[in-house]
Amino acid sequence: MFTDPQLARVGLSESEAERQGVTVRVAKLPMSKVLRTFATDETQGFMKVLVSGSDDRILGFTMIGSEAGEIVAAVQTAMLAELPYS
């Protein structure tokens, strides 16, 4: 399915983490606060990341916005490499 703006997700959602008893921290950023959107004038959407409460690993990522499909691929690579959020 194609949407405009794009929707992309990888890993756990908040409800999945809750069902599994996984403690997470959630960071959500509106696309209007992302500097790149000032150049492209595409400010719709948000980015949301779920971070493990115990070891700072990225457990999930959701994005609605321009180039979401491209950005989620980079986040998925970081997740597979078990890179820390910070």
C-alpha cells in the first residue's frame, strides 16, 4: 500500500511492547521540528522511536512523513547492529 505522506514501521509498537512486558522509553518528534523539512516544505507527520528501558537499544520505529521508507531502512540497520539510541 502506498500513502502520502509515506508510512513506515519496524520493530515493536508501544502496544506490542506493553503486551510483552517490555519496558520502553518513547521519543516522538513532529516532522515540523526536523530541519530538513524547512528545505522541502513537507512538514506533515512524525517520527517515533521505542528505546529499551534497560540497555538503550532501539526496539521500534514508526514514521509518517516524506521519505519514511528511506529513513526506516537506516533505523533498521542500526537496530540489527544493536547500536544504542544515544
